[in-house]
Amino acid sequence: QSTGPSVTMDDDLQESFFLEALVDTTDAIFTAVRPDGTLAWVNSAFSRITGYSFKDAVGRKVWEFRCPDDIEEGSRTFQVEVEGRRFESRWRTRDDRTIHLSWTTRSLRNADGSLHLRVGTALDVTAERETEKRAADLSLLLDRSMDAIILISNERRIIYCNQAACDLYRMSREGMLGQPNDIFIPDAESARLAEFGMEIRRSKKPVEIDTWRRRGDGIQIPVHLRVTPLMDDDGRIT
């Protein structure tokens, strides 16, 4: 509510300007789609992310922008009305790149309950999906390594182990993840390996040592250990 002077602009026009300004100040894609799937409106983020201008997009079916293999599925799933529907889809940009969009849709209805517009908002999650794929590919590659490989967090807990590590320590991956790294260190080696850890933090370089490890079944085995610190952009070990 306001006690100030009344506006001179038509209220509907003022609301239209306000909403258009609002959706153009975000990095998220906004779309308005007619019941037959035709795009009625897109914001500037749509053009920035996909490369298609307002004129290029409006009047086309929304699923036409998906990757070719996904167009048929997009056409079929559009017909299913689910309020607050959330999903991801792969789109092809104007310069022929594949992007991943995370969508939320809402339905706007006429007074008689019929569908007027379907409004969609989408975030570009391409970087996240590419990172996940690289991580999955790296995990697959490391699982083929004959060396036991373990990744340790700054809290000294295991956050990754390959299959060779599971075989070496006679433990399942589920049993190892989240465990403190010192579960494998025999008591007789704890002081020596504590000094070894300090040397890694001082040098910030790969360091090697011959030591002993305690497997999950309690048996101690000799190992040659090589530890490589991973660092962030500020030179801090992560």
C-alpha cells in the first residue's frame, strides 16, 4: 500500500514494464509458452544463453531447441501438465553447442480453468554436468589403475578410493568413504607418519615413504606410499 501520489501510467502497462524489467535482471531463462507449445515470450537471458534472439524464438515450438535426439521426448512430455514440474533438458545453441538447463514450470490458467500460458524458468547447469562427467570419467580411469589411490580431505577423511585401494585394504568402497585416514596406520607407525604429514605441509610437494599399513582384516602389510598435495589457486592444500 502507498499513500504517495497516484501513478499516471496505466496500471496494466506499469505492471507489464515492472515484470519485464524484473525477469531481465536475472541470469535465469524465463519463457512463456502457449498451450500448443509455441513460445510467446522469452527474456534476454534466453538469447544470451542459447544465442537465439527474441525474434528467432517466438512462434517456434519450445521443444525444437532441444538436442535432436530429445525433441520427440520434449514434445511428448510437454503435453503432461504437472504443476511446479522440475526437470532437466539438453538444448542445442545457435552455435551448435550442447547445454544443460534445469527447469521449473508453472501453469497460468484462464477464469474457466483452461490453460492460458505455461511459464518456465531455467538455470544453465552445463558447467556442473560437465564437471560431474569429468569426475565420473576420472573415477572410471582410476578404477582401472593397478595402484591403490585414495583422496583425503583436509579433515583427514577418505573422500575417494579406487577399486585397487579397496582390494589392498580388504574393505568395501562404502566402508572406506568417510573414514579417518589413520584407520590404516598401525600404532607403531603413527609418530613417524605424523612427521611425514608435516613434511608434506611444509614442502607442498609429492613425498614418498616406505611404511606399513593395517588392512581391514587387521593384517599389517608393507607399502610404498606416495602422497601428492592438491592445492587451490591461493596455494593452500585442499
